Amino acid sequence: MNDKSILQHITELVDEEHKLRDGAAGNDARLKQVEVELDQCWDLLRQRRAKREFGENPDNATPRDPGTVENYEG
């Protein structure tokens, strides 16, 4: 996955998140799933950018599990 495809996926998830927030109740599980996936995408994009900045191969960045991304304290 390259930066452009990650950003496109983020855009799609944000659009879905907005629709879920504007829609009827009962979408809580899917909304939470979308939020977690967004966090994972942003984290992966940040990893890729950091690797590129420090001369490493951005393709070596890997998505982190939801527990790691959701509980990160920076």
C-alpha cells in the first residue's frame, strides 16, 4: 500500500464515518470499527513518512494492531 492509496482509504473511511454519525442510531459497532481503522491508517501513514524521512524504505512499515494504536500514549 502506498501513501496515495492510504490517503484514499482514509478519505473513504471519513466519508463513511460522517454518514454513520448523521444516520440512524444502531451503527455504534460499525462506527467504532471505522474509527479504529482510521487510527490504523493514520498510524501507518506516519510510519511510512518517518521511514522515508530517515532514509529507510517506507514499504517496510506495517499496520499495527488495534490495541497498540488505540492505547498509544505519546
